[in-house]
Amino acid sequence: MADVQVAKKEAAFGFGKKERKLLVDPLNDNNPITVQVLGICSALAVTTLLDKALVMSIAVIFVCAFANLFTSLLRMYIPKQVRMIVQLVIIAFLVTVVELTLKAVDYNIYKELSVFIGLIITNCIIMGRLEAFAMANNPWRSFLDGVGNGIGYGIILIIVAMIREFFGKGSLLGYKILGPSSDFLITIPGYQPNNLMVLFPSAMFVIGVLIWVHRAWNRKLIDIS
Amino acid sequence: MHSTRQTIIFVFIMTAIVALVLSFMSTGLKPVHDKNEAVYNKKAILSAVKDQIGDGFDALTDDQISDIFTKQIEQKVMDMEGGFISKEDVMAAGYKGGMAENLDMAKEKKKPESDRLLPVYIYTADDNKKYYIFNVRGNGLWDEIWGNIAFESDLNTIAGVSFDHKAETPGLGAEIKDNKDWAGQFIGKKIYADDGMYKSVGVIKGGAKDPVHEVDGISGATITADGVAEMMKRGLKYYEPFIKMSKKG
């Protein structure tokens, strides 16, 4: 009996192949944005500038990981009839924690991002992971799954934001890189940044092209769809 | 399966715990939030005269901001006729502290025009020059926008502006705040024509033609830019009684 219990404990907190897969899979083979095509709404909205995409990614990783953890801890007790509402309360709770903390730690970033922080509640990736994974798996694995999916989401967000900020404004993180006047790092007289990249339709194009590139590069994905 | 009774008990307990934790957190952090907000507000007012304060403005710490604000800003509250109002009357209007910086301009905007209170900040620079900072508020594309406009002592030439917004689109409408070059266009513009007529400063899509009363618009953010022009035209007009009185005396 004692042996069985020890083995069980190891499975609960270990870091083996399966746990590794939980972290790595969402980055590539099962990316929430480019493969599952979830979370597109916020990927369109917060990718105009890189700094906002970065803070958004960190906030989503935090919320996704801990929402998964709490839901998994409570999964035996959550009544099936109201499980969606309970999940939503957990997400809203964590988002409010993020918002209150940010407001106390860095008021400037809070002011710039306050609209987007609230948007995390509507992020379908988080709700999707709670329903699909955390309700049926142990807390440790759920936590890893949340971190993995948060990072998978964040990577795409950052790539899209880099493309949009660079081509749309000629800058990255606010540092001026490519532009017509001499305060840019590389000066090309007459160069005009493509203003379309800052507008919302460009996020559609960029994400669409990313999905295409991802599928062309990862042969495994071709059979799926 | 859970019974209805169990479901209700679960939901009740969970909501209670969440509410309790959040309200503790919110109350516990309130002093920090309030302090941050006050400094943010002071910084927003001072950033209208940031060129006069000097190059290091963005690097100033919270304490330095408060320090400059207390030492170099004289603040007054005015009614719509241009008369100054005592601290007690401002407090009676519902603002604790009774100073101009305590005014909630969003709340003032909802009042009928004749009942509004207006803040006036007078900044005395290190070289003893005086600058007058007025507050204006209007609507952008999604929600409210507002700004602090600093004037030279002639109360006609703009010395600096700082705009802010509640929910404009980053990269487009939010440029009114983020793009310092755009806001910089306002410096040196005049709100009165040579014959003394009130003209304000227009924001023109496709390029400004009048070098004294117009600035360029923002491509992709026409409605926000028009909102800025409208807010300045209407908002600065409120200060006309004060401007006229100051010029006379």
C-alpha cells in the first residue's frame, strides 16, 4: 500500500514526459491561436504595440495558470450545473487581482492597459482550458497546462505585435528604428511607415499569414485539417 | 450529481470567499492607489509645462513631482463667470480637500454649463515666468478625452499641451497622448486672431494651412483629432471671462 501511495504522489508532482508535453505542446503543435484558432479577439486588439502585447501576455499566463490550478483543486466539488459560472468567477477574481496589483505597483502601465486587462475575462483560451483540461486533471498538471497555453498565446501575440509595430510605426518597444527623419536609428529619406499595419484589419492578415506559415513549416499539422 | 441545495450552498460560499478576499485587497491597497492617482494627476497637469521644467521631466520620481507641484503651482478654482471660489465653497460642492486638483472634471462635465467649476493652475518657472494651465474635456471616438493646455502670460500663445484619453485606440486615437511630436505642434499656436476674435486651434486632416491657428490631424484617427479641436474650442472659451479680466487688470 505504501509503495502505491508514493508512486501516486510522484505522479501528482513529478515532471516527466507527459508534463513536458503539457508545457511544450501549446507552443507549437497545439498552439491556441494558430492551431486551435482561439483567443483571436484579443490577439487582434492588443497587438498594435509591443509593450502592451508583452504585459498582456504576462497577465494571461498568470491568469490562465492560476485559473487552471484553482478550478482543478475545486473540480470534485463544482456542481456540474453551474460549472461555467464558477469558472467565470475564478477568472474574474484573478483578473481583478491582476488589476488591483498593477494599479498599486505601476500606475502608468495600469492607466495604459486598464481596458485590456478587463478583456482577459473574455479570452476564450482560458475558459477553454478550464473546461477541456482543468475539470478533468490534477492541479499540478492543470497548472502546467495553463502556463503552457499562456506562453503559447503570448508568443503569437508578441510576434504579431513586433510585425505590426515595426512596419506600422518603424519602432519596437517605442525605440525608433526605421523611418524618414534623423531621430530614427536607420534613416531612409522619404520612407513612410505603412499605417495600415496599425489598423485592425492588418492583425487579420498577419495572423492569417502566421497560421499559413506555421502549417507549411510543421508537417504534423497538415493532416489535422 | 449535486442536489440543488448543494449547488446553492457551494455557489454562496464561493462567492462570499471571493468577495471577501477582493474587498480586503481593495481596501488594503486603497491608500497606495489614492497616492498613485494623486501623483498621476499632478504629473498630467505638470506635463503641460514639461518643456519649461526641463529635459529630465519623464525621469522625475513621484516625490519630486509632488514637490514641484506644491512649490511652483498656485491653484485656483473658478466659476463660469471667471470669479475665484473659496476653498470652503469647493468643499461644499463635494470635493474633499477643496483644491483645484481635487476637482473631478468628469463629474463637472455632467453638470449644466453655467454651474461648472474650472481649475486654473499658475506655474511659476525657475526664471520667474508665469504660465497658466487650463483644463479642457471632450469626447473622442470611444470615450472621453481631456487635456491640460499651458499658456504664456499673454494668455493667448500656447506654451505646451498634454492630452489623455479613456479608451482611444492604441496607435491611432491614443496618439494624442503617446505621440509627443503631434502634441508639440500646438506650441506657439495662438487662440486669438490679431483682431482679438476668439479662434482656438483647429486640427486639420490632410495638413494645416494656417500657421497660427491650425495643426495637422492624425491619419487613421480623424474622429479623435476632431474631438481634440472641438474640446479646445469649447473648453478654452469657458476661460474667456478669466482671460479678459486678467488682461484688463
